[in-house]
Amino acid sequence: MNNLIIKDKPQSLSAEAFRTLKTNIDFFNFDNKLKTLAITSATPGEGKSTSIANLAIAFAQAGKRVVLVDCDFRRPTVHKTFNLSNSKGITDMLIAKSLDLDFTTFSGTENLYILPCGVKPPNPAELLSSRKMELLIESLKAKFDLVLLDIPPVLPVADSRIICGKVDGVILLCTYGKTQKEDILRCKHELTKINAKLIGSVLNKIPEREHKYGYYYNNESASKGLRFRKKLKRKKH
């Protein structure tokens, strides 16, 4: 496995950061209406795939039955993270005549299953926007407590926005010192246009010297931090 710090080093600050992120999401989801959650970023290379893989394990370790779906059809990585085959996956299910096929596979962590990408399709946006995709998501919701979707960055392609309009919640991952404010505002604008439910944002790779509150995780190769900001409605008094 690669970058699964929450499993490989469960006592580390990194692992604790992901457990805290999971707790924040639980707090937001107090009424259990959030069954499908996607994590995206503005641009490639911001760590969304690593983050959602560790978050999936955090939920699974807490007793949730979770499936992590690789919806980044252009650059699938979930199978590599969990050392699984990518020969069959969600794209094969969407291309098939029926949804009776099931290519979810056990991750190696109790309660956590993986649905790899499968063969890269020539028409990612068309598959993601299909009626079959909607039916597949509904089918997964019926089988699992939580469906996590690793999706492409928002700005380069339309794929991400298609999925964001189909899920119960979206988290935007930003990188300290890399993600530009203009890109964040553009992402928010694009997600607002499709009525996506942006529930919060994660700021990662925060240098420890800059971290003054919240929580953070360290990495042996570089000091990194993680903060989660939630969009919560204030209670009326």
C-alpha cells in the first residue's frame, strides 16, 4: 500500500488528523443524510486521492461499511494506493448492458471496499453524466453506509462538476502555498452553478511553524498540516 498513513502508522499525528477530519464530517452529518461524498481540488497534484483513501479507512475503522469509488477516469490512482488490479471497474459496469456486474473488491481493511476505475474510456464525461451512473450511485448507497468518490480536479475538465451535482456533499481540498485564491473562487463559482453541496474545505501541507490552531499531520519527508473548515448553518434562537 502507498500513503495509507492511517493504517501503517495509526498512532501518528497524520493518522489523528484524518480521524479528526472524519469526526468533523460526522458532526456535519448528524442527521445521517450524507451518504455520498466526493473530494476534489482545483488543480491536479494537491493530494485529494491520498486524502480520500485515508479518510475511507478512518470511516471503515469506526465501523462504517464504506466503498471508495475511483471516478477519476483520466488519471485513476485508487487501485495503486491499495495495490489492487485495475483490469475491471466502474467503467466496465457503466459500459455493460446491465448493472448486474459488480467489480467492487475488498481493500484489505475491514468494512472498506474499492471500486476501481477499470479501462480508461474515450468519453469520460459522457459516462459520468449517464443515467447508468445515477443508478449505480443509488445501488451503492443501498449496499453501503457511505460512498466516497475520488473525482478529477474541478477546473481542468467538466468530469468533476458532473459528479459534484450528483452527490450529497463535496469537500474541496486546497494546498498551502500552492492553491491560488482565484482558483478557489472559480471552483466555488463552478460548483455553485450546478447547485453542488460544498460542505467544507481541507487545507493541507501546512508548515508546522504556520499552524496556530486546529490540527495537523506530519510526514517524515516534509512537515505538513491539515485543516478542515465546515459550512454549517447557525441555529436560530
